[in-house]
Amino acid sequence: MTDLLYLASQSPRRRQLLDQIGVRHELLLPGADEDAEGLEAVQPGEPPEAYCARVTAAKLDAALARR
């Protein structure tokens, strides 16, 4: 397999699963100036769908900036 997946997650289990199925991946970890935990904090009254969309978009933007 020649494709490469960029992973903007620090989950060891996610990496392990990708390794098990043979998916090449590269981690795009947050920089020292990024507040990864703050990014994932649920906003008051935020529905799950809005949370997922917001966090996914923010992680994508940050990962693209690192690339």
C-alpha cells in the first residue's frame, strides 16, 4: 500500500489499529504553542454534532498548517 494517512490524533490505540491493518500513517502532533486540550473542551450547551464538527475542523486546520 503506497497511501499515507496523516493522523492528527495522539491516541495510541488508533495508531495500533492502523498498524494492525497495515495502514501507513504519519502523526501530525500539536506544536508547543497549541492548546490541544483546550481545543477539545466542550463549550457550554454545545450539542455533540457541533462539537465534532468544530473540533474536527480545528484539528484539520492545525494539521494542514504543520504540513
